[in-house]
Amino acid sequence: MQAPNGASVQVWLTDVQSGTYVDRKDDLAFTPKQTDNPLTIQVDESRKYQQVQGFGAAMTDSSAWLIGNKMSDAQRTELIKNLFDPSSGIGLSLLRTPMGATDVNASGNYSYDDMPAGQTDGALANFSIQHDEAYIIPALKQALSFNPSIKITATPWSPPGWMKTSGSMIGGTLKDEYYSTLASYFVKFIQAYKKAGVPISYVSPQNEPMGTPTWPGMFLSAYQETQLIQEMGKAFDANNIPAKILAWDHNWDVPSYPEKIFSDPAASKYAVGTGWHVYSGSPIYQTLVHNNYPSKEAFITEATGGTWQASDQAAFSDALHTWIINGTRNWANGVMLWNIALDPDMGPLNSDTNGIPMMRGLVTIDPTNGKVSYNVDYHALAQASKFVKPGAYRIYSNTFGQGSIEDVAFQNPDGSKVLIAYNSGDAAKTFSVANGTRSFDYTLNAGNAVTFKWAGPPQNGNHAPAATNVSDPTHDFTFQPGSGPVTITYDPALLPLQNTIRTGNSFLTYSFPSGASIQTGGTALNRSRWTVTSSSNSVGDGTGNAAGDLAKNAIDGDINTRWTNGHGQKNGDWFQIDLGSPASFNQIVLDNSVNSSFDYINKYQVYVSNDGVNWGSAIANGSGGIGRIDITLPTQTAQYIRIVNTAPSGFWWSIGEINVYGPSNGTDSGSIAAPTSVSNGLQLQNWTSPEGTQVTVVYNGTGSSQSFPISTDSSFTYTLPSGTSAMFTTRDSSSFRAPAFSSMTPNEGIAGYMITINGSNFGNLQGLGTVTFGSIPANIESWSESSITAYVPNGVPSGTVTASVYGSSGVYAGGSPFNVIGLPPALQRTGWTATATNVSPWGDVPGKMLDGDINSRYSSGTGQYNGLSFTVDMGQTQTFDKIVMDSGSSTGDYARSADVYVSADGTNWTKVSSVTGTGPVELSSFATQRARYIKVVNTGSAGNWWSIAEFNVYNSKSTWTVTATDVS
């Protein structure tokens, strides 16, 4: 397989469609030639990033039980060798092991110190790992025998129930008196495992602390985990425990949780990094946290494939493309998938709880004969783990994003280079790989992956660099504090996660790590004449004994009372302040530090108005976080302020206290701007992109917080904690090309409809552009250079209105008429029932689409397919001509296409219309029907589940008054 000439490049190819996995192909040859291919990947080992510990998966109770009890010795040895042997296997070098029971347990609930109900064991006298000695520890030791360099991460799903408010391993939170006891529990576990021959390298305090499932779990706020990590660190020091602590251990899209811990000096010295899960958000959040706290490590600690993935191709893409390539490109030191092994029924599941048979292991073991099937997830890991060795460094390579060639490069400890590439497009692509003065070409079919490996340094000689046309929108800033080099990465994908304001002719986007602050020098405005309103609020307990979390609670001076919107966040939720008269202000503070860890606004826009009717374009947008949210603005003078939520979330939006601050001189202040110089040991670097974007990064490598001015007259001061960075991105709006509207689809619909606006030059809107229906701002889901996706806002009267687009500086870009379809009151649903062909085992039963609660839902629990359906029995014959399916906050889980049928007897069906997949609110109109049953049959396919929060039926010929109705 050697190349005929030149430096040899080894090649391994995966083609999922043909069932070809990590297949050795003929070697290629580097040649000293230049390439101007616009798809050129330049590999540069002189630019190093994070050190990689490796790739792996979890030895769960069920995995170990199957391996230990359902396989012969020969089968077991072969499997462990294939998984962990660095030479003959795929060389997995990371393992995660749960500390006690999870949802995938062959033996039911257990911890290492279970006590009879009502009894406690504060001294941990009954602590024992005896359960694990039967099959978990033997499986881990056999893995270590094939690969002694394996690093093991241990995580509890729940401590012993007696430590918790629930008194059970299910639900609850940690009791105040047991922080130090739980820290000792970790010490005893690590010591016992070490004695058994299994060293623990990392621990995390709690798996998925954001939720309390129906299997073992525990809610733990960022404040609680901060305290627990302090106790764990002290206990580890006292007992010479070398294991490192990873914070969070949950999804990508809550970066403020680990940052809240890192911002506490006492906890930060023990929390070395973050454990990330992949079930919401995207890998770019890892870079966000890395930039904010660049000394911290990052691991993807849990990712799993399952029934929601539409195909093996989709599963392979998730694992290799999203988790491995993009995970490590975004600073992951390692990637761990979930169960190593499950049986054909996706178990065994915990018999004591409601485990869900929907996840897939790396391998499937048939418990009747011990035979092993190697799943697509195993092969995706192999594409990296066979070639990237523990201790390797990620090195520079440019990539081309979704729909093209995506890649990541490494240099192994022996000097060899590894490049992994995946074609996420829909057609074959020919690209070049350049390393120093050498290059080669390769053609990769859509959906295929390839790993290249070559030895030694790049070839030198009398040749120019091989790459002459390298495209890369990112940029690295490397600083040299006393502790060693620190690299901060600018990536345009970070901009939507940061905060943007319009200041003069510029747009300034800035990062804001937890623990940072901006001081304006002003004072809080007097709230005595304020009136506050909101799009909705919690109505209390429904018994008349509670008034609910009303808007006024946010200005009552009591942080322990709060306003909440009363439902999972959706695009367009708003909170509004009438200041009583026009006033000048430059900062809004939303304080939620006492009331909740997760009920904060995820993303927002801020609008101001002098009449409460005309709002113009947004003046700021940004991302929220746990605790206090500071929204800093160029000085505004207005009477009304409206904060609009622009991202869905299952959590409510709460505000404990809201304050608005005036400028220091009472009327105006200097413009907010990126810093031009810093002092007190701070370091500053600048870079200008080819498009003219100015990027400034300030790094604080000192041992204490430091401040610097961010305005022309020093009226705004940014304070940066030790070991963090701040990034400022400035763009001159005078250079923006004027946005231009060209078309909109659809051109009629109801409130909540998703619309697509096509045009040009939309990319510069940066989150501050506005789409209005009449005078009401729409909820913008996303935008690109050529299109905007938005939702028809609530409150628009029926009839024709103009949908308009305004640029980020308020310039009118054009518009088009839109017909708002009015709906009568929905038919009463008393006595209605619903059934479905597929139902999520999470409890999202069909009846939840009829319960009047937008926060509950029916969901299919499987990806959409042709024939998936639900049926509604209205109990008696009804007259109707419209149905509406509302996915609520599950904005991606709508039917991509479906047919609507009706029946009088539930047996004989007539098709009356089709749904074409317009978005999370779907309306189907048809000729007036008289029927008792309605069936909706999915005709499309998607990896998304089909979810319906509310299903309503309408009769537009009724004599009731027609009004615009909130159906979103």
C-alpha cells in the first residue's frame, strides 16, 4: 500500500452507505507542489492548541453486567481487546464510570451507603463498593490490562438518598448539612477503587445537575455545586487525592453554570475544567467558555446515539462530525460517548425506575449467546481513537463549515500528524491538504469520512509554501503569562452568543465572562413612578391562595419575590417598563441571583420607545446567564423599555429585581468602545479581518481582578477577573451594504407561523435588525446574508398588514403584504381523547396535546417517518374546517409534511388536506367537515421527533366573534 513516490500518507476511509468502516486504502504521496484550490486544508504543527487525552465511552452498570455475565471468557477478551488495545483494537483511552445507579442498571437502584428509610450514616461507616466488585471493577481492570494509560472519570447520578431532601435517589437536592459528608463519600470511593486496582483521574460532582429525572438524579444549582467543589477540594487535599474535578457535566447551552464556579476563587482552584453533554446547544459554547477561562480543560463526557437518529448516516455524522471533529476543534481535551454495550432491547434498564429504551451502545451484545454487533458509534470513535494517541496536541488546520469539508488535525507524541475530514455536504468534493511545502489532493464523497496519517516534519527545501489560497475566518491570539502560553480564538460563530450594541456608526460585540462587570458610574433611577407589564405571568396555584409571580414583583425592592412568565420561554416573550416620563439611562440590570439557577432569559433584544407603540430597531442584543445580567448600552433617552426574549427554553423566565441606571453626569456620556490600551499587567492584542472587522482581546494574566476603560471618556469601566479574557469585535456600519428585501414565504398565516424572508446583505444585522408586522416586532429565529427566519408575532389583528424589514441602523429594507388569518375560539375539548402510533417513553402521552398547557406536549419519541400518526376522538360529531398543531417550545419538532384525514366512525377515512411543514405552528384549512375523528399522518422524514404541545380544532363558520388568538 505504499505510495509510489514522495512522503507517504496513510489513508483510512468510512463510507456508511456501503457499510465500509475505517478501511485502509492505498497510500497517497505528498509532493512539493503549490495548490490554489479554494478547498485547501493547511496543516501547521507550529500552532498548537489543547493536549488531547483521547476518546472513549462509559462502562455503565448494564455494560459491565453484559460483558461480565453474558459473554464467554474468549468473547469478553476479544471485545475488550477490540475496544481498548492501542495496537490491534481501536485504542479507547478514556472511560467514564457512574458512581452508583443510573437509568441503565441491571441491578436496580444502589449507592455505596444505602440505609433503611429514616436512617442516616453521617460517618459513612457503612460505605462499601461491594456491588461494583462483582462485574464493574473486573471490566475496568481488564480494559486497563490492554491499555494502562486509560484515564477514568467517575460521576454520581445521585448520592445516597438520606443525604437529599427527597430521602431517595430519585429527585431532590443535597441537604445543607451533607456537603462535607458527600465530599468524604468521594474520597472513600476513590480510595476504594484505587485499592481495587482502578485509579480515578477525574470526577464531577453531579451528573446533569439541571434536572431531576424519574431515575437516579439530583438537582444542584451552580451556587450549590460551587460550595460542594470547595468541600471536595479540601477533602482531596487532606487525603492526598490526585483526582481532578470537572464542573457542570451537562449540556452545552448553559455556559454560565461552569463559569459561575470558575468565578469563585475558592472553587476555581479545584475545578480544573468542564464536563459537557451534547443534548442541547452546540460545540461553539466550549470555545466561549475556553476564551473566558482559557486555563480550564474541557471534556465531552456524554454523548449517545439512539432511536431519534433517522439513519446510520445521521448517527455517524453526529458522532464523528459534531462530537469528535467540532468537539475537539472547540477545545475538547477528550470525547466520551455513553454506554459501551447494551442489549438488543437497549438495556438492561433500571428495573426500579422508568428507564427509557432509546439509546444505542457502541456495541450490542446478545445476552442469549454473547455475540457482539459493532455499531456505527464504535466506528466513528475508531476513525479518531485508532490514530490520535493520548498526549497528542490539536494543531492548526482550517475548515469549511457545514455543507462542505470539515476537519481537525493532531500531532502525536511521536511527531506523526493525523488529519480527520468529513464531507457534510450533499455532493463529492475534491480538496487539497497542504503541510509546509508539500500537498496532495483527495476526493471525498458526500457523507464519507477519511483519516490521513503521515510521519515526520514537513518537507523543507527550495520550495514556496504549498498553500496559496487558504480561507479561514478565525484568528488566534496567544498571550504569554507567567504560567505559560494562553490562546484565545476569535470565531465569527461566537458573535451570536455574545452581546452587541450599536454605538454611533459602529456595532460593538463583546464577551462577558461570569465574574466580570461593567461600571457606568451612574445611579439607579427612581422606580416610584414606574409601571411594568409583561407578555404573560405565572398565575399562582390556581386556587386563589397565591397571586402569582406578577410583573410588579420585579420592582418591589424584595429580591425574594419575582416575576415569571409562567411557561417555558418562547420567542417573543417580553417584559416592559414605563419609566413614567422620558429619562436617560445606559444600563439595565436583571437580578435573579436568589430565585432560580435556570429561569433566566437565554437570549434577548432591547427596544426603546417614547410612545410605547413605535419601537424602531433593537438597540442591544445578548445572552443571559445565571444570577445577575448586566445589559450595558450607549446612553438612551426614552420613556419605554422593552426586553424581548429571542430563544426558546423549557425553563421559565424570571426576574427577581430589575433596575435601570442613569449616566454619571445625568444626561450623556462617552461612546462605548473597544479598549485601545491597558495597564496593571493586562495584555491587549488587535487583529483586523480581511473584511475590516476589528477584533481586540484583553487578557488578565495577573493574580487579581483588573479594570480598564471601554469608552472615549472613561465613563464605562470593564473589570476582568484574574485568568480571564474579554473580546471586543467592532464593525463600522457605514461600510455595510444596505439590506434589501426581495420576497417572503408564506404570505399568509396565523400568529406563531414561521416565515422566511429572502433578500441580500442581511448578514450585517448582527441581531439588531428588526422585522415588524404592522408596528409589532416579530420574533427573529435566525438570519444569514440572504435570508431571515422569523415568526408572526402575537397581537397582530386579522387582515392584511405589511411585514417590513429594517436594517440594524433602522434603515428600511423593504416589505410585503401579509394576510393574518383570524381564528374563532377553538372547539371545546372536554371528553376528547388522543392516541398515536408512537409515543415517547418520557411520558409525553398524546393526551397532553389536549390539556390546555403549552408547556406539556405529546411527542413521538422517534424520528419522523412516513406513516407515523396520531388520532383525536372528539367524542361526538363536530363541524369544523381548520386544525392547528402547535409545537410550543419544541420549535424543531414539527411535521415536515403530513396528511389530514377525518372519519365519522373511526374506520372509514377521508383525506381533507395536507400540511407542508411551515414551522412549529402549523395550520391546515379545508372544506367544512362533519366528523368525530381526526387523524394526522406524517408523510415526511426527519431526525426530529414529532411534538405537539397543543392541538386545536376550529369552525370558522361559527357565529362566535372572530378575534386574533395567541396560539403560539
